[in-house]
Amino acid sequence: MSLFVIAGGVIAGYMALNIGANDVANNMGPAVGSRALPLGAALVIAAICEAAGAILAGGDVVTTISRNIIVPHTEFPVRDFVMLMMASFLAAAIWIHLATFLNAPVSTTHSIVGGVLGAGIAAAGLSIVNWTTMGAIAASWVISPVMGGVIAAALLGFIKWRVLFREDRLAAAQTWVPVMIGLMAGVFAMYLSLKGLSKVWKPSMETVWLLGIGAFILGTLGTRPLIRRRTPQLENRRKHVASLFTIPLIFAAALLSFAHGANDVANAVGPLAAIVAAAESNHAATGNVALPLWVLLIGAMGISLGLALFGPRLIRTVGAKITKMDAPRAYCVALAAAITVLVASALGLPVSSTHIAIGGIFGVGFLREMLANLGLNADGAKKAPKPKASEPSSLSSTPEDAIRKQAKRERRRLVRRRHVITIAAAWVVTVPAAGLLAGLFYWLMKIVAGS
């Protein structure tokens, strides 16, 4: 069994590498795309926060993913269970690697779910699957991005109508920017206490709410004098007022990375922990298993290394190629991600942080597009109609004129549709693709082990 543990450790490192390359882009992409952070600084901050979250706040125990997705019978051979976990692990890692190569941000959780599902069916048939859990996961494909998009668009709409569309933006900023920063402080206090600090502290819900309210009040009152001192140095222009969101955005991205490291390190090394537990106890590990420090270190180092080596490409896609970002838009995406996770947790809904973040980006992009098509400019005023030509004609006089008109129409589509299609297709394909790969790997391992 020691050979299985060694092989599992190698696969865990590869999995963590791919999580760092693909998943972390969702936290840092908007900050980089808005130019609040240069790419190099974003990589350093994300690597530090991800590793800190994994090592300092990663759970002492992890609920093996097989517990909720498959239910192996008591006589299930321990060697078959170990091969099942290895096959699912390897399949998920390869699928995430392929998705990263194709510039498609996918859910690492759903990749592992698909892997465990496929390997489980290959090992024991359809009866092993917990179809209730799988139905909830499938529902999250729609719930996650829609919730993230709606909340991000609502936050951006609030900022636009309360601050950026006002005649005196600086006065409006003095009133409302501290409130938005306070909201961020309250939400992240709740988010970290529930999702990011489970290893060191497990507060009650009453304590979580008190923390959130207290952080909101402190954040609002503490930043109000800072904003008042800053605004006299700014011009009453949209770009200058938007810069007030830059520092809060950097903090939000760092906190999201910390929470991601604390939570998603289990995606990288959870199956390895299950393999180690099965090897030590000589029975299938389907409950809570210990997460040793050396296992956490593999996950933390792998995530940070994958981010540094392969993350920049996907960070640029998430931050700049779906829709144009600035500090307020990116801030709304980061805040919406935390709010959505909190709401989903309260409702007991399984959601994907990847789907939430990408849904938030689409949400702010489609809001921009809607406002542009309503004829509103960046200041919220109606665009002045262009003077009509003396002889108007709906037909283009030359091919060049037709190209210019088409380009003008395309500019009004402020969300790039080809990225919508690519990402949506990758999300839908993730579970079956990882499942097919895992089933194939399981049978190959059975053949090799049998020989």
C-alpha cells in the first residue's frame, strides 16, 4: 500500500498545480483586469494568501468527497477504494489541465465530483452513486453563476446610481463609498469565520452575525474620515472617483485567496488523505479523515507553484477578455462572490466558487451592455443623437462603410460571446468528461494491479 500512497502524493501535487493554474484566476483576474494590481504583484499576493490559508486555516479533518457522492458497501475492497480515489484524482487533474490550456475556468470541485462518480460507477455500477447529491450538484451549475451575476450587477447598479451617475460624485462618494467598504468588511468577517478559519475557530451563527454587524460598523465609521480626506485631492470625474475602490479591491482579492486556500486545499489533497487513511486502517475511508501537515504542505506548495507557472494566461482571460474591468466592477465581482457563498451556505445550496466569480463578471458585463444599449454614457446621461445626413440611407455605400457599421454594432456587445459559449460548454462537459477519464483510469489500474 505504500506504493499507492507515494503515487497518490505525486498525483496530489499535480492536482494542486492545476488548481493553482485554473482556480486562483477567479480571485485575482478582476483585480488585474481593472489594473488595480499589476500581474506580478497579484501573483505574489495570491501565492502568499493561498499558502497561508491552506497551512494556517486548512481543516484538521476533511470529509472525504466519496462520502457524499458514492456509498461503497462494507465489503468493498480497500485496494479497489484506493484505486478508485487515485483514478478520480488523476482524471480531475488532467481535465483541469486541459481546461486551463483551453483558457476555460472550470470548477475544480465539479471535476473531482465527476472523477469520483465515473470511477465509482466503473468499480461497482450505478447503485453506488448518491443521486440526490448529484442532483443538487447539477442544480448548482445554474444556481452559482446566476446568483453571482445578479448580486454583482445589483452592487454595480447601486454604485452607478448612487455615486458615479451623480452630478457631484465626490459628495456622493463621501456618503456611500464608506458604506460599501463597511459592507465588504462585514461580509468578509462572516465569510472568513464560516469558511476560512475552521481550523482555528468554529463560532456559532449568532457570533458570526455579531462579527459581521460589528465589522460593518467599524469599516464604515473607520473609512469615512479617510475618504473625506482623500476626495479633495480628486477631480469630479468618474475615473478619479472609481480609484477610491482600488485599495478595498486589493484587500478583497487577498481575502478571497486566503479563504480559497483554506477551503479548496481539500480539493487538492482530500483524496490523498482518504488514501492515507485507507492504507493505515485497511478499510475504505468514507467519513471524516485526518489531514496531516505534510499533506497540507503538498497542497499549499502545489497551488502556489501552479499559480506562478501557469496562472497568468487564465488571469488575463478572466480579468480582461470577457468584459472590460475597472475598480468598481472588479470590486462588485469580489464582494458578490463572498455574499453568494454566504447566502448559498445559509440555504444549504452546493455552489461553485468558480461559477460564482465568472457569473459575477458576466453580470457586470451584461449590465454595462444593457446601459449602453439604452443610450446611457459613462456618466449616466443620454447620449446626444448624431446629426442626420442630408440623404439618409439604411444601405452601406461601400464595403468599408458596411465593415464600420458592423464594428459599431459589435462594440455595443460589451460581453464577448465566444467566451460565454466556451466557458458554458466547459462547465457542462466537466462532470461527464472527468467521469469518463476516471472510469478509464480505474480499469487500467485494475488491469495493471491484477497482473
